Amino acid sequence: MTKPINAAIVGLGRWGQLLVSSVDGSEAIKFTAAVTRTPAKAADFCAARDMALSDDLANVLNDDTIDALVIATPHTQHFEQLMAAAKAGKHVYCEKPWTLDADEAGRSLRALTDAGLKVAIGHNRRFAPNTLALKKLLQSGDLGAPIHIDGHFNANLAPNEGMWRDNRAESPAGGMTSLGIHALDMFINLFGPIADVNVQSKRVASAIDVDDTTLVRLNFENGCTGHLTTISATNMLWRVSVFCTGGWVEMRDQDKLEVSSMATGTTMETYPGYEYPALATIQAALEAFAGDVAGGEAFPISVDEIEHATKALAAIVTSAENGKIVSLG
């Protein structure tokens, strides 16, 4: 049996702790160190797992026993941390968005891949059973040719007041960087590259100074259309619907899939154990990354997809600011 890769978590807030907890006892990946801004807040968590704790990234970059970094810090810190990882020879799993700047995404991805390092991004929803079933159904052609994709990811971000997500530098175009980026990746996963976007984004009711209603119209390179909505001042909703010439299919949350076929009628499938936050999907994503690092199958989200999604996000932010259609070129 191959021994697990040793990883360091960089950023140990709520999500960083979920990442670590999801692979407690994993045979593929083991967290042996952590870097966080305020170590005292994570001391008990790390002690329970025998993880070295520091507030200095250099400590893990210079540690030859650490194979990889898992980055869960604010988005604006990603680029410098990614470049430092490339220089230090560390594989990287980075939370989304990869960066907020398309040029920086390309530069950091090339720095890592040119150094022979593996990269992965934290789109754990790709590993949910309803996502996998939906993609398989589309590939089968049983619902005919795709026409349009529609997605919502909504949640109440008001509790982020006073935290790093509560400003426009970290959260441009409203909930896109914390919520909508998941739907954007799912659109690319299911429909391929995006050609252009047209966005309306404004603050209607949010208690924090970010837009709370962001509407994105998309055209895909394959000729299909899409619409993405993210509302950050309401209750949580994750839904992606795909409309085809032979019917439609919709995923809700990470554990439900409804199929409405012109030929066979409507069915509903539920996958127990995948209720939010669906730790099993986070575990699957991290273990897929670890397998890639160890010489196994490639991580299922390609470097090109990571870069394209960052370009699409940058285009959405630009369109939200100027109200115009923005082409991805």
C-alpha cells in the first residue's frame, strides 16, 4: 500500500478545518502541518491531530517532509502563495477561485506545471454523486442535444460581516467568488468553454457592503446558452438545470437528481449521506489530488479548465462594472 502524501494546510478558518477533517484517517493524504494568521485559534484543533502549527508560510515551504500545500486563504493572497509553492517545489491544491486575476492565474499555473508539480482546485461539487450521474446522462445522449443550462447558488453571507469576505476587493460581483464560482465551474464541466458573458450585479438588501444579486447571461463556444444567478442575502439554494431536446435534468444540493424525459417520464434519485457540507465530496477531491501526486490518475479538473474559469470570473467582474457583454477572446 502506498503511504499517504504529507500536506500542509494554509489557512485554517472554518473551511480550512473542514478540509482537514474530511480526510481524518485517510490512507491517501495526511495533514502534518498548518499555517494560519492566528495560531492560538487553531491550537486545540492541530494538537488533536498532531499537526505542527505556525503563522509563517516559510516553515512549510522549507520543510522537505511536506509534499503539498492545500491553500484555503483569502483569494487576494493566492497568487503569491502559489508562486512561492512553485519555487519551493510543492504540489498545490487551492481553493476557488484560483486567483482573481486571469493573468496571474496563467502565470502561477505555468510556474507550477513547468516545475513538474501537480495542481488541483477545490471544486468538491464535481465529486458529488448527482453531478457524476448528470454528466454521465448528458454524455449518453439519452436526453438529446443540450440547449441551455441554468444555475443558482444562493446563501446568506451576512454572517461574514467583519470577516475577510465582507469587502468588494475579496468579493467582486457579489457572491461570485464564494458561491457563483461553483456554478461557473459546473457550467464549464457540463457545457465546455464560455464565449462571452453579460452581467447585472447590484446591492439590494445585503447587510454588508457587497452586491447581493448577481445575474450572469452566458454564451458557450458550442452555441448553447446559460444563465447563472447568485443571491447572497437569502437562504441556501444549490440548483443546476440542463435543458435538452429530449427533456431536462436538474441537480439540487449534492444529493438529489430529477430527470424529466420526453420518452420515459420523470424520475427522482436521492443519494443518502451527501447532505451539506457533504464531507465525502471534499474527501474525494483531496484524495484525487493525492492520487495524482502519487503517480495515479490525473485530477479531473484540468489546468486549462482552471485557467478558463478564472478568465470567465474576470470577465464577469468586468461586465458587472461596465454593464457590457465581455468576450473571453
